[in-house]
Amino acid sequence: MERRNFIKTTGLSAAGISLAGTGFAGSVFSAESAKQPICAFTKCLQFLNFNQIAEVLALLGFDGADITLRPGGQIEPENTKSELPKAVKTMEKAGVGIPMMVTAIVDADDKLSVETLKIAAGLGIKYYRMGWLGYDFSKSIQQNLDGYKTQFGKLAKLNEKLGIHGGYQNHSGLHVGAPVWDLYELLKDVDPKYLGVQYDIRHATTEGGYSRLLGMKRIEPWIRTICIKDFVWSKDEKGEWKHENVMLGEGMVKFDEFLKEYATLKIEAPISMHFEYDLGGAENGRKEITMEPEKFTA
């Protein structure tokens, strides 16, 4: 779905959110001109090289790329020094910025993670998504959170030193952050300028249902970047319920309600669009896909 169709479908403009660019690659991403650049999460484009990704995003009118820099991603963490500057330079030539990236970073004591963030910050990347954390059920929930709180605090201090923001995604399942409420326990003593939440409305709706807005309000001070995608509940061949990703506007997410609430926060940060419905395997980050590449821009 093109950027302009997303804006129309979700009522983004009606929510009062300021948008960057012209809808095409008319202006290069910059902090001055793009307060809320709409970026494409490049997980579904990992079968392409940097030049091809830049061409596709420019054609579809995205302001930026939410690049995957994690194991199995577009850039492997150990290749950050050589590949990330190349990606930034290539995208900028096409008028597409890289204001944000998706990582597996959770530990401020990990040398590779520290080096990755230093390089990213030096290239002007201001936001990154953290990796996920799990619950150890041999311990109580509170014991898990007490341990992770220290971890979050150390990462926030590193981010402050480097001038970059880390956001933890509230992903559905048995992850830390899935209930959303647990993130408040981890973040309540952390400066939101340096560590917070990349709020995912699709996963919040999956886990929160009718109470989703309450969870969002609880962690609002720490929300900066957001994820946009949609889903429905459906039954599989065994008759069991499962959540299924669908195209934007075809699912259960109430974008108008969500974006109006988000607009009240007056946040100036990138918005990441995710494409995780059937794309011939590309939706799962595969490097070899069964879908014709030209269909991505059809």
C-alpha cells in the first residue's frame, strides 16, 4: 500500500499529524523538514540490495526506511561499520532517509551493541528498536521485571551518552511488553528522551482488546516511534483461533481512534509501516521469495 493511500485510509491527516515530504521523493530527509517521516520497515525488502530498496521506497513515496540491522536482517550487526554508512548514503541519493533502525540490542555491556549504536548515532540515526526480552517462569513476574529494570537503566544511560533513543516494541505473545502494563514498571524511572516504547497498535489491539487505550495511556510519556499494521482473528484448518496479518484498513485496528490519541502527545518522531501479510515469504524477511518483485510497486 502506498504512503498516500495509507494516509487517506487511516485518517492520519484528520488526526492532525504533521507529515513530511510531498508523497514522493521530492525532498531529502532532514530533522528540519521531516517531523514525522513515514518509513517502511524493510523486513519485507530484504531480498533486495540497498539501491533497489531506495528505488522502491522513493517510487512509493516513503520518507525513510526503518532498516533491519539485526541477525538475519538487511545488515548483520558485525557488518555495521562497512554496511550502514553505505545504506545511508545510497538511500539519501534517492531522497530516502534512515531515521530509525530495528535491532536486537538489549544489553549496554555488549561491545558489539555499543559499537553499533555509536556508528548509527554518528550517521544521524536518532531512533532504534530494541530486541525482545522473555519471561523466566522459574521466577516471579516481579523478579523478572526487577532484573530487567536494571538493564533498561544502563541502556538509557548509554543512549544519553550517544544521543540516540531506544524503543521497546510491545509485541504480542509471552514477551516482556506484551501486556503493555509491565513496561511501565521498567520505564517509570527512565528519562523518556533516551529510552521508551515503540508502540505497536496491532499487537496492543491483539493483547488489549477493548482495554487497549488504558495500556497506551499508562505508558504514553515513553512513547516516541510507532508501528502501523493491521490484523484479524481467524480460525485455522483445525478450528483454532489465530491472529492473521492483513493489509492496512482491512483488519480490526481502529486507526482513527489510535492516531487521534497519538496526535495529542505532540511527538515528533518517525512512523514505521509494517507489511507482514502474504508477500511470497518476503513478509518473513526471506531473501528468496515466490512473489514477483514488480508486484511490490503495483
